[in-house]
Amino acid sequence: MSAWWVVLRKELLDAVRDRRMVVVALVVMPLAVPLILAGMSALGTQRQVEKLESTLELPVIGAEHAPNLVAWLGTHDVRVVAAPEDADRAVLRQEHDVVLRIDGNFAGDWRAGRPARLEIVFDSSRPLQSGATVARLRGLLAGYDQQVGTLRLVARGIHPAVAQPLQVGERDVATPGMRFDLAQQMLPYLLLLLAFVGGMQLAIDATAGERERQSLEPLLATPASREAIIGGKILATAAFAMLSVLVTLLMYRAAFALLPADRIDTSLAVPVDALARLLLVVLPVVLLGATVLTALAAFARSHREAQGYLPLLIFLPMLPTLYLMVAPVKTQAWMLAVPFLGQNQLILRILRGEPVTALEWAINLGTGLVLVAMVWWLAARLYHREQLAASG
Amino acid sequence: MIEVQGLQKSFAVRGAVIRAVDDVSFAARDGEITGLLGPNGAGKTTTLRMLYTLMQPDAGRVLVDGVDPATQPGDVRRRLGVLPDARGLYKRLTARENVVYFGHLHGIAGAEIAARIDRLVAALGMQDFIDRRVEGFSQGQRTKTAIARALVHDPRNVLLDEPTNGLDVMTTRSLRHFLQELRAEGRCVLFSSHVMQEVAALCDRIVVIAHGRVMADGTPDELRARTGRANLEDAFVQVIGSEEGLFS
């Protein structure tokens, strides 16, 4: 029996006997991820529906200058309420999503046929909270504008089409799978994070922990080569993280199956055939995480020191997600070669049901595995240091 | 058979170079118990670590059954059963699983490991706890498990670093008896200790180490004759030049 396999099997047995490790990796994380995402999605959908379908309570300043407009808004599910003293402050303090200010000369301008002035007061830095409401108000005002404009043209005997040189139609080519929201942006990050640090407990226990409980020295006195020992430990860590990712994806699917469809954006669900491809995408990340963690744990003197590196490791897979949120760019080939960024792109494309070519797979998996090989070599080098075992 | 010739090892500790082992030579023969006696910090553990290939000597060489660890470390490790100073076990595994793991790492088949464990359990008196998880073991149970783990591959040469450290009187007695059995089977037993009484009670040959050097090497009788002291304790003190760290 190969020493790799012996070490791998023992580390997994040891890990499975650690109830806390198993509960965190195979129960807590797999439950937390779908709950966070399904919750975000449900909340988002619900708020969107509420904002678009419920009566809009709209503070209007100077409502007395435009009674017709106010009455028209009333017939379009808008209830005009008393306006605050200082509209800008009220919006900034989030007391109102939006305030409509009607200019004092509105009536005069209106009668004279000049454009009458309105002002929508809103805070563009809060698009999630007020974006839908602002868009709804704009739509209503544009509708009123066009309606009155058309009537004026007709009253002057001009065909309304004269004032409409263009007729712009819109055709959205997005498939339902391509709908993009926050929850969908979070899923790749959470998956990559889980893949990267999911085996952390096992890696720390298998290396730094082995030194701390003084079992490493007898282990290194056996004929098993250090390459085999570290290889078995890395593979055990990777297997554990992979299992954690798999359980998480299955729970994620189950969560979307259980929750009521009208409350959930069903386009976020993961189709069965995508599961295998997602696992393939995260494979290099799982191996990279296992090697980095094992190298770090071999470098660290204790459990505590090894755990100190964790915040840094959690930050790494976050970088491309942040980058993509700030600058959502078109996928280019070189991106697939960047660790985390490439995987992030591929996960999104798989979730959106877009095809991935063989070349793109090759670039992504190839560069990922080369990086793994480099860190693996480094970890093995660290394992050859004399100080590693001779700590006592 | 273990031969050590001119072994040297230095460590750099915060800029200062410490000569832990400075020209150590001795031999441990088959069918004998050889004791490495010296105060704490004399270089015993470092010497043993170079024997079982955990450390590379700066100079000098080691031969285990005529095999050089510098060129064939794997072969040497197979010929050695090692109970290091650090004898941690995997606490979530049973004693048996701990021993089986090392048997597999030595490349031994499962049936042979099982038979070997049966013999070690009988010899060391491990019947009561061999199938219990290690968590909560007493010091004596831990040491016995670690010894069984070190000997699962039936090595010709047995190295033990301070084997009786932290053991009660009864366990120490049974351990001594076990070492004598190993000698009777014709094995080469080399153990280190800072406890003079221990070495005096067990050893056929004694190698006295202090400050990284061999201060004396011989049978208890030879040591007494050389120093002209009838009492072995006095002989040790004279050889080392101080009483520091020799008694516990």
C-alpha cells in the first residue's frame, strides 16, 4: 500500500472523528451558504415586488401649483403625502426614498406653453433602496409628459407622430438564466472561499497540530518519504474541502426546491448538469487551498499562528469578486488564467447557462494546476527543513 | 549494530553557534543494552536524532547494520525502531489504529501487523486499552502505545530517548523487563537517560556524554576500574566533573 494513500486515509479518519470539524465543514457551512443566498434573493425579490406594486407614498413640495398632475398621479396608484421642510435633508437621512418638488412658476409656465419645471430629489448612492422607486416616478412623469404633449399637438391640428421622429423598441436578449443580482454575484465568491479554506481545520491539525502534539517526529522516523507524507496530507485536505463544496451545492439546490417559487428568483438555482462542471472549476482552487494551507501550517509554529493567517486567505478569493462588482467586464482569455478571477468568471458563465469552450477550460485548469504544482513544491521544501520536526 | 564515528552537530541560536554534539563516537552491539547517560542538554537527543535521520550531521558518520543513513535513509529507518523524545499519539484514534498506521507506513501487510500487535500487546501488557481511543490515556499507557508503534515492524535495532520519563515505578519495572526481553532476542538496544540508577540497573555498556562529548565508554566494571571508585555513582560524578543534572 502506497504511503500517500496510508496518510490520506488516516488523516480523513482522524478528521471524521473530530465532531466539531465535521459539523462546521459539512453541516454549518453547507447550511449557511444557501440560507444567506436564498434569503438575499427572497428579500430582494419581495422588496422589488412591493416597491413596484404597492401604492407609492410620494411627498410633493408645492402640490398646490399643479393640482391636475397631482390628481393624475392619484389615479396611478400614487398617494401624495405632506412634504418635509427640507427635502434634501430628508432624502439624505433616508426618511424618504424620493421627493417631488413642483416649481412655484409651474402654473404660469404651463399656461404659457413653456416647459414647466419639476424636480426629483433622490440619493443615487443608494440604488438598491430607492432605485426602483425613482425609476417608477420617472416613468410616471414621462407618461404624463407624453400624454399632455400629444394632446397639445392634436389640439393644434398636428399629427403627434411629427414630434416622434424615432420609435425606439427594446428587445432584451437575456435568457432567464442570465438575470443578474447580488445573490448571484455572491455565489461564486462563497463557493471559491469554501473551496479555498474549507479544509483549513484538517490542514492545520495535520501539520501544525501534528507538531504541537509531538507526533511528527515519530512519523518522520518511518521509511515513508516526506513527499508522500505531505502529499497524503494535502490530498486529504483537498478531499475534505471538495466534500464540503459538494454538500453545499446540494444543499443550495435543495433550498431552492423547498422555498416557494414566487418568493425566490428561480434563475439562481443550479441545474444538475452544471453541478459536475462547477466541481471541476473549483478543483484547482481546492487543491491550491489545500497546498497553501499545508505550507502555511508547516511554516507556522502552532495552531494559533496558523489560524492567524486565515483573514488573509479569506481576502484572496474576494479580490476578483470585488473587481467584477466595480468593473463588470467582458470575459477575456487572459482572465481565465488568473486564479480566482478565472474561476469566478467560469462559475458565473456556468450558472448563466453560457457555453465554455475546450480551450477556455484548458487555459483555466492548466494555469490553476501549474500554480498548484508550484506551491506544492514549496510546501514539500518546507517539509524538508530540519527545524520542522526538531522543535523540542 | 549501531556505529557512530566522529559525529558533530552545531545549531545557530540567535547568532550564537552552539556545539550540541562535538566529536561523538561509540558502538552499540547486538544482544546488548547500551545506555547513553548524560545530564540534560548533554547532546543525547541530538545524537539520537542524527541516528534516525531526522538531522544531518555536520561531520562524522553513522552506520546501522553497516548501512549509512546519509546514502540510504529509508533502509536505515526500516532497521530502526524509534521512540523519540516527542512521542505524541493521535488522540482520536485507538491505540491499535495508531500502531497499525505506522505498520502501514513501514509497508507491512495487514495480517502481519495484526500478529505483531498481538505479541506486543502481550509483552507490554496493553490488553486493557489497545482498542480504546488514546484521548485520556495515562502517561504509562501512552508510552506503551508509543513503544508498540516504534516496534511494529520488528526492527533489529531499538532506539529509545528517555523511555522511562514520567512513568511510575510499576510501569518502569515492566518496561525494564521488556528491554531485557529485546536484548534476549538478540536485538541492539540503545537508550538515553539522565537517570544514573536507570542506566546502572539495565545496561551492558554505558556511554557517558556531557557538553556534547563522550566522557567515558565501557561496561560498569570497566568504569569503576578506570576511575578507581568502587561506587558507580562516584565514578560517574568523577567522569563528568560535576553532579549537575545527574540525579532525579
